[in-house]
Amino acid sequence: MLTEILTDQQLIDLYTTPGYLVAVNYPKKEVKLHTIDCMLADPISSVGVKPSKARAQKTGEFWVSESREEANSKAEEIAKKKQYTYIICPICNR
Ligand SMILES: [Zn+2]
């Protein structure tokens, strides 16, 4: 099931659950696919995504799915619709 992530806490709570994160960065015009346990998908990490802030500032959106296929389809759909670049994160890609 695909779930939209609206807050940092929502993502923090999912950290130990296997799954995938679709991170959309509006200013960078970029859609990135991560595993949920990637450090770049961790709001607690200084380099991690910050869904609460992105939502407040309208700079991005985030989706989570247990299925890589489903996350991948969502990422491709957004990238195509917005004409953003779709990147599979090189750090957590597996
Ligand atoms: Zn990653």
C-alpha cells in the first residue's frame, strides 16, 4: 500500500519496517527512490529528508510503500507528470 508521508515522525516510526521511500524534491526537480533505512531517508540524520519542513515550505512530497515495484511506479509516474529526473539512490540501491 502506498502511503503519503506528511511528517518527520511518520517516517521515523517506519524506520524499522522494510520498505521504500519516494522522495520528491520540487526545487531540484528530482524524484529519488530510497530504501526506508537509507541514511538519506532518515529525518533524524542531518543529511536525511525532512518531510515536515518540505510540506510546510511546499518544497517536496514523500511516499512510502512496502513494495519496491509500487514505489518505483509512483516515482516514475511523478517524474513523468512533472518532467522531473528520476534517480535511484546510489547509496541504498539494492
Ligand atoms: Zn538512499
